[in-house]
Amino acid sequence: MHIPDGFLSNEIWAIMWLISIAIVGYAIWRTDEKLGDKHVPMMGVLAAFIFAAQMLNVPVAGGTSGHMLGGVLTAVFLGPLSASIIMTVLFIVQAVFFQDGGITTLGANIFNMGLIGTIGGYYIYYGIKKAAGDDKGMFIGVAIAGWLSVVLASTACAIELAASGTVPLEIALPAMVSIHAIIGLIESGITIAVVGFVLKTRPDLLNLEKI
Amino acid sequence: MQEKYFIFGLIIALFMASVISLFASPEPDGLERVAEDHEFLEKGEGHEVMESPMPDYVIPGIENETVAASLAGLIGVLLMFLLAIGVGRVLKK
């Protein structure tokens, strides 16, 4: 879902840059001097894993593929603000080093594929976990939040494309959302698998302070 | 040792990026597919703001395509790992 330079109008990509800078700037401000010793290696491994996971495109439906985003997974371990920073670093690296996503459109990509999941997805997960209770709630929470993070990302993307005059909304929205409703299942699956593995092997890592 | 767990995680990521990625689906992703179907894919071509060293996750100039892709994955994972650790250290208590 990485939007390349040229897909968005100047107004839209500029607005998305502003929104992302504001949110990530806030995240940096609130995270500064808050991370503990255990957070650092966790951030390293999660960043490495998410980067790798985003390379693993899986076929979905005829002639299309999808991959995990990882925002919810990262937020479950680190909390919404630190996760937002990690995902931002990820998208910057992908755009700058690997031409995956444009530079003008980096603000939109950070927002769509990162911030929606790390922040919106986190609170959805958190709410469900609280309501359904502990471990079971955690799994249901990550499954739903993960799926939603992908679907909402595709929704935001469709809206940005339409607002840019690139493609009409009545075409973009159903097209993007229908494919990503399936791709979202990949997100749920991998997130559940990783969380489940850590819960079994090192549950303490799920109890880091969430920032 | 506690660190073993994190190293294990890093190794898994390295394996995913340098080996498993070679078997990833080459099909266009959701956005590309919609862009193709509705004919706005060209809007994203030739408008790159900058040129990246490893476009499309391949190291240019290496003849063996498998090696070129594998190395790019490896570099990406290590780069992300180091940057994330660096950011974490800066933001630490």
C-alpha cells in the first residue's frame, strides 16, 4: 500500500505530511527520556521483524498480493507512541533506501500504514482486551485491531487518492477495501502467532511499560 | 542469557528477509492492482523525488538476482535494527 510520488496532489500530500509530523513530533516529545532498558532491544528486534515481514508478499485473490503492516503488533509490545516512532523509521528507510513509497507521499504512508495502527489500532486492542479479559481478550483484541488497521489504512489511502483527483472515490474505496479486507487476515494471523509465541516463551516481554 | 532471545528474533528476521522473501509473491499489491485496473499506475512512474540505492529491494549491479535480492533484505533488516536501537537509546531515561 506504499503510495509512490505522483499519485497524490500537492495539497493532499502536504496535508498528510503536516498531520504525520504533528503526531510523530508529539510522540517523540512524550517518549523522550521515558524508555527503559528493556525497551531498546525490543524496538530493535520488532523493527527488524516488521521490515522483514513487509517483504513477504502473500498471494490473495486473483493476481494480487498483500503483506503485513505490523503497527498493531509493535504497539502491543511498546505502546502507541514508541511504536509510532519505530514505524516512522521503517517507512523512511523503505522510501529512502528501497524506493518503496515516495518521498512526497511519505507523510501519507506513515499515517496510513503506521499511525492508524499504532495509535487507533492500539486503543481498539486495549479496549477489547479490557472488556474480554486477559489472555483471551488479548488475542481477540489483536485479531480485530490488526484487521481493522489494514482496512482503515486502505480506506485512508482511497480517500487520499480521490481527494487528489487520481481516481474517483466510488471506484477507489470498494476496490481498496475489498482487497484489504482479505489482506487484513494476514495481519491478524501473524500478529496472533507472534503474540502467542512470546506469551508462551517470554511473557515478561508483554509486560513492558507501554509508552 | 536474556539477550539470546533478542538475537534469536533478529536471526529470524534476517532469515525472513534474505531467504523467505525470495519466495514471496511477485504479484502487484492491492494498491498497484487498483492502479493498474483503473489506469492511473503511470501517474507514479517517472515522478520519483529521489533515486534510492536499492530500488525494489534489489542491489543493482549484482548479476545473480537471488544474491542481489537476498543481500538487500539482509542490509535492510540490519539497518532497521541498528536505527531502531539508536532511536531507543536516544529516547531512553
